[in-house]
Amino acid sequence: MVKPEVFNKLAPYLQNLLADKELSSASVRISGRVLTSKEAIGSPGRDDFPLQKGKEKLMQAVVDGFAGQAFTDMPGEFEGVLEEIFSLPPADNYRRAAIIATLNAVMRKQGKISGTVHCKDSGPGKCSSMLIEMIRSEYGKPKIAMIGFQPAMADLLTRNFDTRIFDLDPDNIGKDINGTRIESGNCSLDEVEAWCDLMLVTGSTIVNGSIDAFLETDKPVIFYGTTIAGAADILGLKRFCPVSL
């Protein structure tokens, strides 16, 4: 059973939430159905997002009308109470996604976080342009290791910075993005860490179980996306997701 160390770090926060008896008995409805590309991302002006290709699924939890999402390759349905979800052992991608999506929904309900629902239409393009501006402003001209392929971001990153892209999808590995070949995510993180100045990491690493290594690196890390919204707030991680809903 895989249990990323990050869930040990989150455990005290989850237990504190469950100490609120009214909250712990709150109804949770989780939908793991595959959203159509129109539902998930609208019309972003390109057709190579993983959501559009069916490579990723959005698991959505709703608590008292507040939605939280998480990407996973093991979507599923659930209807019950918060205590049942937070008592699940985070042993696989379904359980971790259920916990994380629910955490995002609860923290959204409490007003502690925002941006827990994926952006649509022109959002990815706007987000990517804002990312380039933020990196230039805060980091100058860094060498960037992008962990997880997000096509709109990858397009602008490779046009503006020395960038390496790593992904686990075999259909993406080997593809050329403005002269940059997508590399396998099953790589030597030590070598990547030694090469780069900055890591841009998909927040879905908290669901697939690979996040721990990125919490231990000495290089600056920016996590992107909706999945890691709640965990980033709890753990003090830098998150970039400016146009999420």
C-alpha cells in the first residue's frame, strides 16, 4: 500500500476538521464520471489538453454546494459523510483523489481557499501568459523543469525559457514542443534537480503519489492547478492557478 508522506503531514488538519461534529457529518457527493471536454475545459482554442484526449479524469466532490476537484486516473463515485472520506487510507489514486477533492470542497466552503474548479475556454491561455510574466518578475531567466505536460504552458515556456518537460503519458513522451522533446517522467530526479533553477510541478502529483520528492528538493517549486489548492494552503506551498473558478 502506497501512502505518500504528505498525507501524514495533512492528517492533523483532517482530524481537526473532523473534531467539528457538524462538519464531520456533512454530506459529501463525489462524481467520478468522465466529463465531456466541453464540460471540463470549454473551448480553449486548442485540442491537445489531456482532459480533451480522455487521459485525465476530474473527480469532483460537493459539500453543501461547494465544489472541489482533483485529477485522477482512477475515478469513482461516492455519497456519504465527510468522516467516511477522511477515514479512507490514502493507498491508491482513487482514495487520494477522493480525500483531496473533498478537502478542496470543504476549504472552499470555509472560505479558506478559492480556485478549486478547472478554468475553461480562454482560461488556459490567459493562465500561461500570466505564468510567463510571473516567472520573469520573480525568477528572471531560469532553467525550468516542467513536471507534467500542460500544453498551453509548455508552448509559452519553451518559447521564453530554457525548459525541459517530463510526463508519464507514453503518447506524449518524445513529442516536440518548439524544439523541446518531452522526456519520460520516470527519470533521475537528482539529475533534473541539478540541471534546473526552478521546478514547475503539476498539483496532481499529490494524487498519483509522487509529490514527496518535490517537497524535499532544495530548488524552488511552483505547483500548478486546482488539485493541490487545499494542500498548498495547509502546507505553505507556492501554487499558481490564477484563473481557476
